[in-house]
Amino acid sequence: MLDTNERQEVKFFTGYEVEHTVCHGMKTLFVVGIQSTTHIVAQANTHQCNHIYFGTSQSFNLDRGIWEDWDTMISQCLELDYWVSLDFDVEYCDVIRNASWCQYRRFVPMISVKIPNINQFNYNTTLKIDDSTWGKSNPGVWTHHLTSLMSKETYTHWDQYTQDTEIK
């Protein structure tokens, strides 16, 4: 199995979406980093994928790429009516919200919140969805007991990610 750094060296994978989003079970082209839209669409068509997952292997990072390249790549695929997911770290929420992508019904923002060693927290652990400051943009806050979020229906084990096929 490839680790994150090794996975970032691969440009494309195909497989079925295993994460529990609206695209669960769809034949998917997984794209690592910034790639040519022409090449992405050719790969999606060749492999009969109607879902394109950008930011694969934690590759969405504005330090590693130019915003305009991400915008062009994702916008063009949305314009072609593909289902498009973007896996991004929570720190990029404002950037993604301000992009035009959320206006597309087939755009799936995948906000990634890293919580290492999650099973070591106790039963009372609560995840709070907050605002950037008190009363700035949200009508309030939402709290969820961590145990209720970690259900069988929302869980994807790491071994389910090993079924993808690298495109060379």
C-alpha cells in the first residue's frame, strides 16, 4: 500500500467512491495535484468515470499550486457536467466558499478535518462546528458528540482505499 507521499507521485487512479458522500459507489477518476483538463477529461472518458475527485492524496495545497490552475481545472470539469469532489483541509474553507464552484449542483466540497488518534479521546468528546468569531457569519454553532459521528454508516476503513487502479 502506498503512503501519502508515494500516492502524491501518482497522477491518476480509478476506482469506485468509497467515502459516504452523494457520490458513494460512483466510478471515479481520482486526480492528484494540478493536471491538464484535457488529460483529465480524456482519462475520465476512457475509464467511463462520471465523477472526478480532486485533491486526492491530500494534494490540494495552495502552496504547491497556483489558484488559477485549480480554478480552471475544476471549473472546466463542472462546466462539462461531471460530478466533482474536492478534498481540502478545513483551513481552505473561505477560499472554497468564495469560489464559484459551490453554485454547481454537482460540486461536492469535502472538508477534511485531521484528528489523529481519535479513538484515544473519551466518550464525552464533542466536535463543535463554529464560526471564525462570535456571531460573524453563522447563525450559531453546532455540536456533535464524537461517538455519534463515528457510526458504521459513515465509516470507511483504510483497506477500502486499496482497490483503486493507478493509471500510468
